[in-house]
Amino acid sequence: MDELTVQVEHQAGLQEEQRLALKHQAEARLRTVLGVGARVILVEPGTLERTEFKARRVIDSRELLREVHEEKSNG
């Protein structure tokens, strides 16, 4: 099954409970808007690269994961 992982920068100074609430809120919103579940990973402010153009940040690693699973099955 495919899995969507989304990295989200949180603002500085958030407490752990606030970060968890943000994570759950983002996952719920993505599920509602996209119609698929997404795993949200919160990262520190300034972690994600900035661009001045509309960036395409989709990394499709399904083929890589298939190869890993095949190697384990054949290994």
C-alpha cells in the first residue's frame, strides 16, 4: 500500500503537546482534503529548503521500496 509522508516545519517555541496537536490536525486536514491518509513528520524551523519558485517536492519511492521487499523475499 502506498504511503504519503509530509514534512511540516513547526514554528519555534512550541511545546510538545502543541506539536502533537499540530501533527494530528495536519494529518486530519490532509485526509479530508486529499482523501488519503498521510504521515506527517514535524521538523525544526529552517530545516526545509526555501525556493523562490513553485517547487515540486514529491518524491516517489515506491519502486525503491518494491526492490527492497523483493530482496528480502528472495534473500
